Amino acid sequence: MKIALAQLNYHVGNFESNTNKIIQHIREAKQNGADLVVFAELCVCGYPARDFLEFTEFINLCDEAAKTIAAECRDIACIIGLPTPNNKPEGKDLNNSAYFIADGEVKAIVNKALLPNYDIFDEYRYFEPSTSFNCIDFKGKRIALTICEDLWNTIENPLYITRPMDTLIQQNPDVMINIAASPFAYNHDDERIAILKDNASRYNLPLFYVNHVGAQTELIFDGGSLVFDNGGNLVDELPYFKEAITSYTLGDDAAISFEHESTVRVQKQSDIEQIHQGLILGIKDYFYKSGFKQAILGLSGGIDSAVVCALAAEALGPENVMAVLLPSRFSSDHSIKDAEDLVKNLGCKSEIVRIAKITEAFEESLSPQFKGLPFNIAEENIQSRSRAVVLMAMCNKFGYILLNTSNKSEAAVGYGTLYGDMCGGISVIGDVFKTQVFELAREINKDREIIPENTIVKPPSAELRPDQKDTDSLPEYDILDAILFEYILNRRSSAEIIKLGFEEAVVRKVLRLVNIAEHKRYQTPPILRVSPKAFGMGRRMPIVGKYLS
Amino acid sequence: MKIALAQLNYHVGNFESNTNKIIQHIREAKQNGADLVVFAELCVCGYPARDFLEFTEFINLCDEAAKTIAAECRDIACIIGLPTPNNKPEGKDLNNSAYFIADGEVKAIVNKALLPNYDIFDEYRYFEPSTSFNCIDFKGKRIALTICEDLWNTIENPLYITRPMDTLIQQNPDVMINIAASPFAYNHDDERIAILKDNASRYNLPLFYVNHVGAQTELIFDGGSLVFDNGGNLVDELPYFKEAITSYTLGDDAAISFEHESTVRVQKQSDIEQIHQGLILGIKDYFYKSGFKQAILGLSGGIDSAVVCALAAEALGPENVMAVLLPSRFSSDHSIKDAEDLVKNLGCKSEIVRIAKITEAFEESLSPQFKGLPFNIAEENIQSRSRAVVLMAMCNKFGYILLNTSNKSEAAVGYGTLYGDMCGGISVIGDVFKTQVFELAREINKDREIIPENTIVKPPSAELRPDQKDTDSLPEYDILDAILFEYILNRRSSAEIIKLGFEEAVVRKVLRLVNIAEHKRYQTPPILRVSPKAFGMGRRMPIVGKYLS
């Protein structure tokens, strides 16, 4: 049996585009002699469709799309994922289903049993878990078909004790197929391989795994679909961060053969390389799927906006990136020069809009209210907010989307101005700690100096008052990021973090800053997720909560 | 047996305050001769504690608080709610538990079985559902204790077929007690009474139901705890929107007697009266629980900001409300006069900051980029954003929290400026349709004219260009709100809404506006929830999704 794996970039709710793409790849697989082509979990509607799933019309459109796809399946079978109505007398309205389609009709339906409902996942919000499991017979092979989390288990770390495969294995299947929607995080490829490897060897079966690729707002899917033999050996790995279709022949002895060269771990990338690729895809898809082409951002001369500008130029083309220099009376000469050097290196568009007259107008208009009071955070924030108003006016006038340039360390401790530098349509590096931003800058400069060296080596500053440095109010970034990592990713308490060797006063201050900044993060743009715990839909904290604040 | 019901206002994560409040009411109940005092679901940590629940330290603090509370329970028993570790070998880390405490120790633990995971609820994110059910024997009575959703069922509309009470009833209990965290929506009191009434009569048992009261950021809890006899008759109803403790004697014949006057439906309020009370509580608790006292808002002379100003003055005291008039060159004279009249009627503080010089500074600074291009939405939004910068500068200087004044109709169709009038710490009327805002204004003016009549009767306008009216770009509000209601609350498709008799072009336009404004709503403040479907945590839509846009 020849099996094709189609790792594609879908668009949530865009039935026309998703259906066309699926049909086109069914045809391609057929031409290539495949007996079966496998698409990803919920590929018909895209993932995550979120509360679109609560609209009956949306579910009807999924059904119609499936019918259109089924009509294409002559002389080839396919597996697609879609939400379907749950016909049981109680429970959630839907199932997270896989259709096995052959001879133009749905031959078998498999429903997902293990529904992730942690971090960014909300599957219990919509779906009823399956409780019955049956293999599918096709061309002399018995297929154990499961959906994503249904295989999310290792012997060493059993998240679930009740496993669909433990029932399916009793029916003597010849092969496992798993369709997934497994979002990217820089450590996720290794975890995925380990878990699926464990399944292949535990059940002594070949395993074909098909993932999504492409970004849906903040969630990036990295592809990296996988093929294991029945010894648990990884025999092939599809590309990361791009679409692909590949074919495999499954022999009678469970042997897997294929004509292309295996790419197993050939593509293995460092964390920072993966983050780099993920962010490029995230930016690209955000613009493409929103129907926009042109990005704008404020360029300060600092490292954060420089990195975002370079990423945007790579993702969208420099001709589609407008960098705006917005110097105030506190901006240093080197900042303007560093920003100008970057623009030159990238070849993107740029403008300079000086904000001194604007901030003066605010201060003058507010002088009856502010009279006699010293310059403080109010005036600092006026600068940041004036820049945002200028950038948004240019968005409104010319149709740009503003890129947010805050990093994760700043977003964590609230070191940013709401409605100022925290604005934007999408936050590009809001899940990248400041220490990682430096690494990313080096990664971007790998082949040639794009980001000026001076931007990388100078001490970070918001430049909102004379001689300001980030370290005036924050610990050094290596300390700060280490504490933030323990708190946000490992969810350790202050006592536990102090025990790791950090200074008590610093730990308490940092955790307090994180907790009192929830109200700010609530109003920030969606953040491209590259880590296992990003701010946004995967981290849901109370705002008026008192714990630790 | 004498049972006291304590309907209290907790604060998420504030163990000191919650524990003290619980202990104080245990003492009060004991002095009053009660045998048992019942507190609400998850009262120890507050509801919803959201991802605080993922911190081991947080769960330990709940355990410590429970021990402190248990030590108070001598000569009185109590029921409290808290999260507890799940000791089963698989599943979620926690249970949503109730402790039955007597003689200073935990005598019985009941875990919640039916975990809501729809709308604003995320209980499957944290909790493992219970599968075993046991009554509690105390002072000759057998108690069937359940938690909130465990009774959320009627015979006519069975959401769940597997019901904890169907098991518990086989153990012949004498009484049902249900502890809940059931958030307010203007239609929710009737629904709650109907469902609980149905339970009392179906199981032929008296029923004591204790709810939370008070707001946690966007979620308002209205109290309204209930007592039913075994015939399903509502015999008492605790106050709405305030704390209370009341006592009942449960006789041997299941008869319920009490010394105070029954308030059953005495307090029955109209939807708009409930919304009014709910919003007052929502504002009050947002400020109190955040540790702030003073609110600021921009007063345009229009009805939305007038209503928010009046509500804030009622909630916080007029001396704690700063209303800022921010006229531009397009502001009409009547707007300024209407705003000034309101300030006079309320007795709140006010300032006037003219923004003409500020918007001129923006336009001048941007003139090289904008040269030759006509005045459009870019310049309109500069006005709105300049106002936001002024208001936020005053927040930063004086420690105010900015109140957002957008209504639900505007928020729905994106008729508002991101980082402009969409700013604020909390959105007061973001779940109130414009047609309801008019009703609310009449309700506020019930006893005397607070909101100037002219503010209510003049045609709504954003006043961002000469002679602008809302109806230039939107349908009349009664049509708009009716369509929005069908789409947002009833989740009907455009085809279904058109079938109801609305004009096709209007329906398509409105739905499209709603869908393309997701990116704006994503960045708005938390919205006080008063309806069954509010924007925010209870409505989770894709941003780059294509469906209907």
C-alpha cells in the first residue's frame, strides 16, 4: 500500500481555500500512484477554529466541504479531519472526527478520545470524547487511526492511563496513522519524536503522523510530520515550517520504503534557528491570511525593533516594510544612526517623524492640570503614546499593520507603555526573552551584518528620560530572564526560586512586577507563540487577583 | 438542625481576606445557634482563580487556609469550597471540592462531577470530574451535598443524563445542599430558580443553595442564594448584589422554618434594574480589589460616557470621579454644555483639556508623509487617540483608573478607535447594547434628572468630523441591536437572521463588521459581563479566521 502524507498550511474558516488545497493534493497523490493520502486533524476548517465551532452554519459548511472532497476520492482513499455533530443523547455538541473516505464515500469515522484542555487547548469546550475504537480495513491492511492527543503518552510519563491504542491493538492492526494539530514551541520537535517513537515501539507497529504547518494568528504549526517503522525507528521526517507531500510504500512485512532521500534529523535546528523560522512563518501568515501586505514599525535604534524589522523584511520583503524613526528630545544620536544603518542594510522603506512638537503640545495642553509637578512616568509615557498615535495614523492612512516590538521580558514585568510601545496588530517577539533576542540578532547576522553591531552591544534603554538604562529599574537581563523562566514556564513559587540561588529581594520584586502587569498584558496584541508557555490564550490569569501581588 | 447560609464577597487569591471573612461568619453563625454554616463553591481561593490553580504553592495556600478554618469549627459544622489535589493515578491535577468540617476536622470531601467548560467556564482545564457520590450524616440528617453544575439540569431540558443526584437519592438523603459560583447575567436569576425548583420537586427534598456575590474583574456574581422546600416551593431568597447571612431550621418532617421575613421575589427586578445594580457592584469591586479609589473618564456630552460617569459616581462616590471634557474643533457647543450639566448634576470633579493644539501638532508633524491626502479616518482617529493620551497621562500623574465608555453595539461592529476611545482599565458598558444604554439612562434618571435630557434625545455622534452621525455608517440602533442579538447571543447565521425579516444587505454588512473587528476587541479592556454572551473570556474567536468575513 502506498501512503501519501500531505502536510499543508490551512486557514481557519476559509473553506474555499482549504477544500481546494486538499483536492489539489488528492489529485497529486493519485497521479503519484498513492492508495491513500492523509491530511491533518481538523484540516477542513483549520485549527483552532475556536468559537466558530459554536455556529451550526459553520458545522454545515464543514459537512459540505467533506462531501466535495469525497467526490474526488475515486481510485484513491483519503483521511481528513473535521468537526461533526455528536449524536449521543448527552454531552458536547460535536466530535473531533477523522473521515476515512474511499470510493467517493465516507467508509469509517474515528472520533478523538483524549481531548487536550490545557495551555492553549480548549477541546472540551466543543467536543465529546470518543469511547469506542475500531480499526479500518483497507487494501489488505488494518489501520489503527487516531487523532493527535490519542497517542500523547510515553511509558515513562503516562499522561493518560486509558489509551485508545490499548483497545485498538487487540484488533491486530498492521499500521498506526495519527493526524494532528500540534503547535510549535522551540522544544516541541524533540518531545513529539520521543512520544511517537515510544508508541511505535510499544505497539510494534509502523506509524505515520501528519501535522499542520502554518500560523493561525498567534499559533504557529511547524509541520515536521513523521514516519516510524515498527521498531520505533524514525525513518523519515517531513520539512519544518513549509508545506510538503511525500509517499511511502508499506510492505507486507511492515517494512517502509520510499523513493526520496530520508531527511531524518538532517534538518535538526537549534532552538534559536527554530524560533527564527517560526517567527518568519508567523509574520508571513498573519499578513497573508488577514489580506494585508505592508507592515510598519517604530525603529528606535534598540535591539528589539531592529530584530523585528529584520524579521519582517525577511518575511514580507523589505519593500513591504516601513520603518519609522520617531526621535524625541531624549533620543541619542547613536540611536538615530543605528536605526538608519539598519534601514540601509535591509533596504526597507523609512520615514522620520520627530515627536518633540507633539509631546510639547500635550504638555502645554495639560499644564493647567500638571502645573508645578515634576516630570515623571506621565511625561515618559506621553512620548511612547505619541509615537503610537503617529504609527497608527500611518496605518490608517496607508493600510499598514503595525508590528509590536516588545520582548517577553518586558511584557512579563510590565516594562512598556500600554497604548504606547505595547500597540500593534501582532506581537512578533513577545514570546522571546531579551537574552534570546540577543541570540536572535546574532542568528540574523550569521551571514552578514544586518543588525548594526552597536545596536547589539550597547546597554538597552527606553530613552524616555535623560541617560535612562533598563537596569535602572530592572535586574540584569540574564538574572531577570532566569527568574522569569522559573516562574512562567516552570510555575515555581518565590520560595522555590529563591532556593535555586536567586536573591530573595530580586525574586520577590520580579514576581510582583509580573503579577501587577496582568492588566497591561490583557490588552496587548496576540503574541506569536514559540515557547511552551507564552502570554496570551495559553496563560489565563486573574486581573484583580491578589495572589503574590 | 439549624443551617446558616453565608453569601459573601470573596477576592480571588486573597487568602487573608477570604479566610478572615469565612471565620467571622462561622463565629456569627455559632452565636446565632446554627449547627451548620454553608459557604460558596471555591470560596477559600475565590472564583475564578484561573491559572493561579496551576501553581502548587497556590493549592498549598488553600490547604493551609482550610486548616485555619477547620480549627474554628468547634460546636458548629461548616461547608467550604476549595481546590484539592487529585489523588487518582490519571487525569487533571485537581478536584473542585467541598469540605464538610465538624469538630475541628474535615469529616467528608465531595468533589464536583459536572464541570462546566463553556462560555466563561474552563473547569476541565484544572479539575478531574468526580465519579463517586456519598451522602453526609450529620445530627440525624443525611445531606446530599453537590457543587453548582452538579444540579444544573431540568427534566424538560436535560443538559446531563448522568446526574450525581440520581446516585445520591438512592442513599435516602433528607436534604440537598448545593454550593455554587454562578455568575450574573440579566436573565440568569429566573433560570437558576427554575432549575433548582425542578431539582427540589424531582427529588422531593428541601434544597439550600449558596452563591457568591461580588465581582472578580469582568465576572459579576449576584448572590440571590435560594431555599426550596421539598415540594419545590421557593421559600426564601437571599439579597441580590450584597452580602448576607441567614438561618433556617430544618424540622423532622422536612419543614423549613425561619425567623426573618421571607423575601421571595420581593426583590424581583427588571432586566435593566439588574444591569444597573450589577454594573455598580462591578465598578466598586474592580476598584476596591485593585487597591484603587479614583476613576477618570472622558466626557463627550454623549449618552455612553454620561451613563458611565453616573454609574461611577454612584459606585465610587462623586468625589472619586474625574470627568474630563476633551473638545476638538468638531465638538458641538451643546456637547460641552451637556457634559457640564451632567458634572453639575453629579457633583463629580471635572477638567477641560482642549485637544486642538495636540491634533494640529500631529497633523503638522505628519504633513511630509500625508501631504496632499484628504482628511479621513486617520485624522479622525488622531482625535480619539489624543484624548486617550491625555486621559492616560492624568492616570499616570494622579493614580486614576480610566473607565472605558464603549457600548456593546460599538464594540460589536468595531465602531471605535483602538488605543483611542477603546482604552481603559475596565469597560463598564461593553456588554450593554446601545438601545439598553438608553434604558439605563432612563433608569438612572428615575428619581431625578441626572443625565441631561438633551444627552438622551439627541442623535448619537462620534463628532470626529463635521456633522457626523452614527447612522452615517451604521443602521439605526434598534435594527443593529436586534441583528447583533441574533448573531452574538443566539449564534444564528446570516441566512437565519435574514429569514427573521431583516434586510439582507444590512445583515451581511453587520455580520461582516463584527467579524473583521475581532482584532480590535482582542485588545480592549475586560468588559463587565451582564448578559449570557459578553465579549471577552466567554467568546473566543479566531482573528485571522476567514468564516463570514
